[in-house]
Amino acid sequence: MPGGARRHKKPFEYALDTNWPYAVMEAFRAAQIGQAVARALAEAMKEQQVSANALAAEAEVNRQVIANILAGTTWPDMLTVGCLEVALGVMLWPQHLEWPTDENGVAQQPIPPQGRQGAE
């Protein structure tokens, strides 16, 4: 199975602080992508003022799956992300190959400053 034992942890469990989906994350790229998808989904839903129930109906995705992605308790799959992107009209999957690298050469997702300041 892709990810092997790393799939036993949920995406939010790779966060180094409690500021999901704006947390500083461990260097595991898949978990960073999961957080970036959750953040983009939350921001798109807020911007478009759409509820999880309304989005679920439009995207034909289970509402609980949307809640789980937002909370980082599940690994978003291609089918779900694709359906959500079409329903919202925005890309949720990050351009992770373009993320900057840290001093050790490890790519790290850029965290928008507005998210860090606005999070509780």
C-alpha cells in the first residue's frame, strides 16, 4: 500500500503544532499535501459561503468525508478532491513540486501568514 506504515497516522497527526490547517508540519510531503487540501477547501467554502451539506450535495460527496478532510482525519483521495474542485470551481490540490526547500533541502509547504494570525 502506498505510504506503508505512514498511512496509520492521520494527516493532522503530522502537525508540529495545533494550528491545523495552518500548522507547521513534519517533512512528510503527503501529510503536507493533505493539510494544504484541507486549508484550500476550508478557504473556498468560507469564500463562497457554502456549507458542508450544500457542497456534499453539489459534489456528490458524503458530508462526513468533507468534515473529515477539513479536520485532517482522513487522507483525501483523487475522486473526492476532483469532485470537490469541480463543485467549487477552484483547485484544491497544491502545486507541491514548486514548494520552497528549507536549509536541509526538504520541501516545505508555504503557510499563508493570514491563516496563522487568524487561527486560534
